[in-house]
Amino acid sequence: MQFDLTILGSNGAIPAHDRHPSAQILNYNGSLFLIDCGEGTQFRLNKFNIKRGRLDHIFISHLHGDHYFGLIGLLTSFNLNWRETPLHIYGPAGIEELMNVHFKHSQTQLKFQIHYHHVVADEPRVIYEDEVLQVETIILKHRLPTTGFYFKEKKGLRKILVEKIAEYKIPFRDITGIKKGADFTDENGRVVPNAELTTDPPEPRSYAYCSDTVYIDSFIEQIKGVGLLYHEATFADEHTARALETFHTTSRQAAEVAKHAKAGKLVIGHFSARYENLEPLLSQARGVFPETYLAREGTVFEI
Amino acid sequence: MQFDLTILGSNGAIPAHDRHPSAQILNYNGSLFLIDCGEGTQFRLNKFNIKRGRLDHIFISHLHGDHYFGLIGLLTSFNLNWRETPLHIYGPAGIEELMNVHFKHSQTQLKFQIHYHHVVADEPRVIYEDEVLQVETIILKHRLPTTGFYFKEKKGLRKILVEKIAEYKIPFRDITGIKKGADFTDENGRVVPNAELTTDPPEPRSYAYCSDTVYIDSFIEQIKGVGLLYHEATFADEHTARALETFHTTSRQAAEVAKHAKAGKLVIGHFSARYENLEPLLSQARGVFPETYLAREGTVFEI
């Protein structure tokens, strides 16, 4: 099952050095989830050939413009392209007013429904759930109410051993129960324990998006063992005071979060326009957490 | 005196083929005027190295998103870059509400003043004027109230002949009067007619921006003799009915406008996403008005 992340935009608030504001696409087995939607996101969906037909869920972390100014353009293009599938938007309640004032002035009649899911940044909540995946909010600390998003695969079913189906002549109707952990009782009343029939399911994979935030550790327990962590790293070491003042993080601090959360891999992004060269941010982070990577636009990270 | 136009975006409503929504920069002797501001305009100002410090006036034709979705991002970046110079925005009254709802949700305190000049699309009006230039609205016909913008140099001063200054010993204090057309009376009371002292000033240059609109001829008298005309050309001949239905123009119709207005040169833009190859639009227009050019992004047209 495909589960990967494509970076569309990785820069902080002021676009520079041909880097663009925050946006990324999570692909779970062909279903697309857009996380943040800075200005020009629709151009980068085009550039990286991402098919919008499979994009039904958009998550907005907070209402600083570099995280949502591209949303109205994307919605408008959906409409001009005759989208009919409903769209779900998860984020601060203000989004609805922001979009509606644009639709009002352009006299836009939407051809598809938008379901706004108002996210409150008070405590972690499950805001999305389907058969295989759920999304929890992560409470961050920024100048505006801000949440991260924690995408987790659900624990899968146990894997049944094909040769055991033949050996015990297990009928089709019992398969699902055994995958869920049941023992098998054959027609003679003999009980075969589940452990003989199945192996453990693969470990659930997970992805956490944390941007924007000052350096905090309050969500580390929540994301313990996360496979892939994206954490903002607006600043380098030399600007640690500035990070604190503006409620942002240094790359070294992002690496501390990854280390304590025992993450598999860390991707850093949301870089300040002052840095054309990002290598110092990367090496400062790697000093703490070697499995750190830069969020370069177009890069795809497997989860 | 420099007077030229740089195309930043030339596509219609749906971005495609690496073309972007409407935006252009008029440079008059170093002062910059931005005309329309589709999504991503700030990225293209960066790309083409256009210095925003000289940009104090922004003109918005109408409130379809492809003409203004980039405005909030540009204003926000001005603010993050500590702009202090006041900014003037000319366009439909709704712009002010649109910007303010964003500023409210992001809790933005602007460090510079924005003066909104509400433009009403009922009859041509002078909406901007300085010592050398004026801007009139052009009344267009689209699905929303829409105006074009007609930039005209003012008639310059007459050119004084240097050798006549020496010959008649014209004192410095009389120079401006003579440039304005006065005769010169020397210390003996002898009158030298202005015609002997000066030559005509250069013809005033002009630029007219007409987008979006259905094909109309009602503004042709107003812009008669315009040096450079930008006219939308969303469609090719084969979609003439569609142009009428959506209140847009074909490239051939744009060329008709240029021909009847006796324009010096025509630039066509606002191309529909359905055309990857724009050559048919260009050749259809040139059949009517040979001095037609495509608005390709990054192209600079001298006026």
C-alpha cells in the first residue's frame, strides 16, 4: 500500500530562492490528502503532475497566509473544472468566512459541496477516520491557534497462512474472524489456536506534520515512534532567540523533538527567507538526529 | 524616459501550460504600476527581478479570482518586509473587505497605509494623475463590473533650441515659460515668437489594458491612437460562440478593436487553458492587425 509524502512548498512566510510557502501531499494508496495550501499550491500540483481527482481532504494548520492563501485559487479551479465530488476542509473556523467572502464577490456558485470541519486547537482530537487511516490533531504553540496533524494507519488484520487454509480446510466464512484473531474450530470440534494460523500484521505506519510552532515537547508522547516527522525549522542555531520570539523553531530543536519522539525519519522545512543555503540547518539538525532531511520541493518521502 | 510593460501572467482563469493568471507591470521612468494581481504574482515579481520598492499603485480590473488572488500575498509580503510607504489600490469596492477579512483572521497589523480608491464601472473617469501621467478607466462588459485602464502621458513641454538661448541671451527665469509656449521679449523690447525658439514636444505615449470583456467597440473612440493596446483574447475563432457566452473575446475580435482604434501595437493575452499552442490565436489576429504579439510571461514591450 502506497504511503508517501510529496513536498510542494517548504519556505517560511516570505517566498524566496525559488522556494514556495507550505503545502504537501500525502498519498495513501491513491487517496490524496493536502496539508496546508500556501499561495500557488495549484501551480505546484500541476508541476509535479499530481491528479486532483483523488484529492478530497484538505488540512489547514492555522490562518497565517503562507499556510492557506492558495486555498481559494485551488477551490476556484476545482469549480471551473466542473468538480462534483464533495470536498472536506479541516482547519480553523475562520476558513469558512474567508472562502465565502471571495465566493460572494466573484458571484461564484459552487458545483460541489464543501464540508468545513472546524478544528479547535485545545486538545488532540481525531478529526478524520476511515477504514484504514485516522488523523489526530497535534496541539502546537504559535502566535495564532495552530494544530499539527498526525496521520496513523490503523492496526491491520493478522496475516493468515495460505498453507493452513488448505491443511485445516478452513471455509471462506471463517477467514475474516481468524484475521481478526479468532481461533478455528473444525468440523470435529478440534480447536486450532490463532497463533498457528496467522502471523502479526505489519506495524502501522504514521506521519506527523508540525508547523508552525515554537519548540515544545508537550506532544512528544502523542507521536512516540512516529515513522516520519515533518517539523518546522524556520531558523538556524544563530537565530535561536529570534525563533523563540516569533514562535518558531530552529533545526536543532526540531531534531531534539524527533530524537525524543523516537521518530524514524525527520523532514525539516518552513525555512526563513534569510537562508539561501540550507546546509547549515541540515547539519545542525543531523548533529542531534542523523536521519534528518531537507524538505525540498518535489521530493517524495516514503512513510 | 522609460515606459514599458512587462507581462507577469497571461493565462485565463485556469492556470495551465506553465502560464499564470493576469498580472503585468508598467514601468514609467522607474515608477511601477501593477495591473491585476493573479495568484502567484509575487513569485513572478521575484522571478523577473522587479524591485517592489518602486511599486506604489495597483490597479485591479474586476473581482474574478484570476485577477486578484495574488493581492493578499503581495500585501502580506510587503508587510513582512517592513514596507512603510503608503500603497494605493484602485479597483472595485469589494477589495477592501476581501483584504480586511484576511488581515482580521491573521491578526495582521499593517506597518504601511493602504489607500483604497473605489472604482465604479459606469463611465470613464480619471482615477490617477501626477505631473506626467494620467490613468482613465475604460468601461468593459463582463460578467462582473469590470474596467480597463488607459495610461496616458501628459502632453510634454515644448523643446527649446539650445542655440537660440545663446543667440537671444535668454535668461534662465524665462526658460520654463518658453517651454510652455510663451514668446520671448528681449531687453530692447523685441518679441521673438515661440515658434522660432522651440520645437514640438514628442507625441504623448499611451497604453490601454482591456481585460476581461466581451467584444465591444464602445471604448474605441476613447483610446483612439493608443500606442500599445493589451486586449484579452481568451479564445480562437472556433470558439467565437463560447466567447460571447462567457463574456470573453477571440483573438480576431481583439485585432478588430486594435485596427479600429488605430493602435500602434496589440498584445493579446488571457488565453484559455484549452490552448497549449497559441500560434493559431496569433495568426488569426495578425490576419486583421499585423502588429499583434502574444503576451508571453517575461516579455517586455516598449511603449
